[in-house]
Amino acid sequence: MTSEPRSLRHVRALLIDLDGVVYRGDHRLPGAVEFFDYLRRDGLPFLLITNNSTLSPAQYVAKLDGMGINVGEDDVLGSATATAHYLRRNAPGGARVYAIGEDGLRTALAEAGFELVDDDVEYVVVGLDRTFDYRKLTLAVRAVAEGAAFIGTNPDTSLPMPDGIIPGAATIQAAITAATKVAPLIIGKPEPTMLLMGAERLGHAPRETAMVGDRLDTDILGGSRAGISTILILTGVSTHDDVERSPLKPDFVFRDLPTLQEALHGGRATPSGRGPHSSGAV
């Protein structure tokens, strides 16, 4: 990469992560309302895309509405919905699925026409489940050992909470893998499946799409694997120092959504925040 300014004019659609970009926990981040107002005024299509499989699109809409951000269910793609769409494309209609997960995942699978069962399982689908127990582990292990396909919604090992981190979906998946020696097929970031699905939903090629996220290890790596431009926002997990140390460099780095909005409006930004012409980049 060079330090010369680069253009954002090739971007025709945005995939936007939620936690760490739009909000942090239950608190809206500065400039979020204005950013979405700008996208609508400018006619720039967007899709909110998240690895969290616990909430349905309707629940995300309600959460954002409580923060003063108005979006529709079609504007949200979570790993639960993406997993259900993947299975609908690749599994027989009405296939028998054993699901470890919360309302978001179970609702998505049921609405996609899958039968949620505990026996004669064809697919084991695992997301975050904060009621996970030994019985659920046993049923999943037995189904996978007997030949059921093993699907993971996302590979997050932990999640930040106000009182500290909690285990993520990958910890449950790892327990099943430890007992069966079978690794799951992952749908969410940093695998490209969900991101390519998002670009397709927006009606744009990957080269015309940009992933806006706060994590190098999921958002930026996933965008890179999908052939999508990557924009790191420094209001979440990854820091400027992380970028400097990482062999994986985002295409663009910005302090927050207002500085990204300014760059989108002007069509210019500095790769990875380097060089003197920052246009609000860091």
C-alpha cells in the first residue's frame, strides 16, 4: 500500500457491522443517526451485518429504533439468518435440524422451513446459547458422530459484556469438535459466505461493496477473503496500534462514522490511515 490518497468513489454499497460501529452494547455511538440519514439522502444502499445469532432481524430493528435509528428487517442480516439461507440453498426442504442457539437462530431456521428436532438429525447448527448444557452437548456430539453435517453460525470465541467477556459460539463448537474430531462449516465472518450473501442481497458485485467494521480478525479479514473493500472504524475492538502491528491492513481506517461520512461525501480517504492527506482518517 502507498500513502497516496485513494478514492471511495468505487463504493456502491456498504455492509455495516453493528456492535462497535453503530452502537456499543446498548449505547448509540456518536454520529450514527446522522450517518444513516446521509446514506439515505445519498442513495447509498446498506445492509447491517452481524455475527450475533441470538437476535432476529425484528429484534435488531426494535433495538435500533430505541436508539433513534430507523431501519427495516430487510436492512439486517445476522449470522442466524445467513445460516438459514445457506441451508435453504444447500439442504433438502424440511430437513431435520438440531439447533443449539437462542431465539434468533431457532426462529430463522423454523421460518426457512426446517424441522427442529432432537433425533434422526441431518444437520447440527450451533450458535451462541447461554443456556447450553451437557444434554445439548451430548445430543450434538451423537448426531455429528452419526454423520449429521455440522454448521456453525459464527466463530467468535468470546463476547464483551459490561461485566466482562463471556464465551462465544466457537467455544460450544469447539466442545463438539473435541468429542467428534469434526470441525464446523462456518457461515459468519471472517468466512466470506455471509458477506457475499450480503453483497448479493444489495445487488452489487463484491468489488463495488465495502465492509465497515471494528475488528481486524472478523470484519476486515472477512472482507478481504470475500474480495470486498474494507473500512475499519476505531470505535470498537481494534485500535490504530493493532493496525500497525497486523500483517492484514484495512483499505481505509477512520476514527468514527462522522469521519467516514465526510470521506464518502468527498470520495477520498487515506489507505490504512497512512500519509498526510487523512480526510478525517486516522
